[in-house]
Amino acid sequence: MALNIPTKTSNRKTGGYPVVSLFSGAMGLDIGLGQAGLDVVIAQDYDRWCAETIRRNGHEVVEGDIRALVHDDPQCNFLLKPANLKRKDVFAVVGGPPCQSFSTAGKRKGTDDERGSLYQQFVHVVGSLRPRFFIMENVRGLLSMPSDPANKDSRPLLEVILKDFGGLGYKVVHGLVNAVDYGVPQFRERLVIIGSRDGEEVFVPSPTHYQRHQEPAMRWRTLRDAIGDVAKAPGASAKFSPNLAKYLKMVPEGGNWRSLPKRVLKTAMGGAYASGGGKVGFYRRLNFAEPSPTLVTSPIQKATLLCHPKEDRPLSVREYAKIQQFPDSWVIEGNVNECYRQIGNAVPVGLGRAIGQMLVSVAEGNNSVKTRRSIRRD
């Protein structure tokens, strides 16, 4: 099953600066880079449905486990040959190694989890292809992850990763960014690591949008900005369980479990009622006047509900795609659950575009680009 938003023969942008994309997923980061003038000539992903999505949208993809691919071909020609790309022409290697093991919402096993060691494959590809630049993105949790999960006082894993890149001779900067500050209608924090092979002054782009700016074009974008025009045709969506739906009808726009009548509160919350934390995602109904919360891989999980502001249903797949700023022409392959997962895991397009614009400005020596964040250099 393919969920179209709607169909287009090909979304491939040709020309520009050749980019190799790893762990590409549904290509949110890559679309943004393409909008900035970069050319993603080859993508890679292990997931079957992500690979189908990449192909459906006109991109070349290497489907397979990056560990096995690198093991069988340490020189990484598997990324060059399908795209007829020469090693010396690779402008950038980009991607986000699977990050569940670094998430503060997960068990935080770090490198004990096989997903947590995949950053090593990213480092290997950078070392093999020697691109002019690289971009690695990940979750905020990586900032506080110890390199030894059994010893919370061990050296931070981020320091290990930065040292690995530095050992390849790259000048590296990193910073925590929030997609909402780059015109994305969603609160979504990401750690961005950017490297330059030739010592060029790369930097983490400064915000372009603000919560309260005098110019509407520079204000944070809201949920209404993103999905206000699809109310009559939202498309396919998951369904709440009857029990969740019953209580959500009692919650006003912008409310959550705290908005429920006291007479039903304990019953509705069950065992979570006495637990700690703010529990803001329980029975959460979104607010059109605010940016969306971070999209997760399913909008119907009890602790992270994403209910439509006005209707008694979760956000639809199409609304997910609009919030993540996928073009209307982009096709997501798979059933409803697969589509939610791919879109929910993606980097927002607007954030990718901002990073891509920075790389183009550096590559072209554009000294007019002066907006830079406070960053660490390693």
C-alpha cells in the first residue's frame, strides 16, 4: 500500500553539490538539502519501506545493513558505483544513525545497543570517502550519554564521537537546535554535528523564526499554518481505542489529562495517575494556535497522544507529512503505521534546508551570511 500526498513521477533534483545520504529514512533531511541546492545522488537505508519510499520518489538507494555493506566493501564503493560518482566529487556525507538507544525516552543503553554503535559506520564512511563536509544529526539524549552505559561517570559518548571525527582531520562544530526556530511548525530538538575537511568555517545556523516577532513571516509557524488547509480531506489515519476516544471528547483544544472532569480522572489515567512527571502527552488535544509537539512514530500511544484540535481523531498521515514539511508530491510507501513511523522519524525539511544553505554559503565563500550560533569547536 502506498499513501500518496499526491503522486509524482520523480522528485530527484539534479545538479548542484553531490551528497551521499546514510540512514536516509523518508528523506526529510535530504529534501531540505535539495531545496538549498545540494544534490543527494545516493541514499542508503536498511528498512524495506524506507527504501521503497526512496525509490518511489526517484532516488537511487542502496538497501541493506550498513555494517554488512562496510564489512564487505571497506572502501565504500557500494555508495559510489550505483550513482556513477567519483570519490573526489563527494561534497558531503549526511545522515542520522538510528538514535533510539540515545533517546532520553528510551532505556539509554547507548553503545550496548547495536543501534547505538552505528555512528561508527557513519564515521567509517566519512573516513573512506573523505567528503568536503559531513552532517550528522541525532537526538538531544546523545549530549548526556556516557560512553560506558554501565558507568554514568564515564567519558561522554559525544566526546568520543567528536574525537573520532577530529582524528580524521576534520574541523568539527556541533550544537543543539530546535526545528521550530527554522520555520518548522513543530517543536523538535536535534543535535547537529558538522565537519569540514579543509578547515572551512562551518557553523550551526542561527534561528530564522521567533516566538513573537514583529514580522509575521519570521514568527514561529503554527499547527494551523501547517494543516489548516487539509481539514476537509485529511486522508488516512489511525484510530483511537474506544476508551481513549471516550475521554478525549471531554478535552478542549490545547488541553490534556488535566482538563478531564475530576469524576473520571483516576479511571481515565489508570496506573499513571499516581506516577510522577508532567504526563503532558496523556489525552493531549493539540492547539491550532501553537506549533505541534514533536511528532512521534505513532499518534495513538496513550502517553504521547496527538489528537486533532477539533476532531476526535489522531493526526492523519497527510497532516504528519505537512507538519514535517514534506512536499505534497512526496510519496510514502507502506501501510498507515509504516507511514507514521517513517514520517515521525524524519528530520523536518526546513531544518535540513537551513543546514544546507549554510554549507552552500561556506562553499561559495558568501561572506554575507553572518548569522551564527554560539558553538563549540573541537
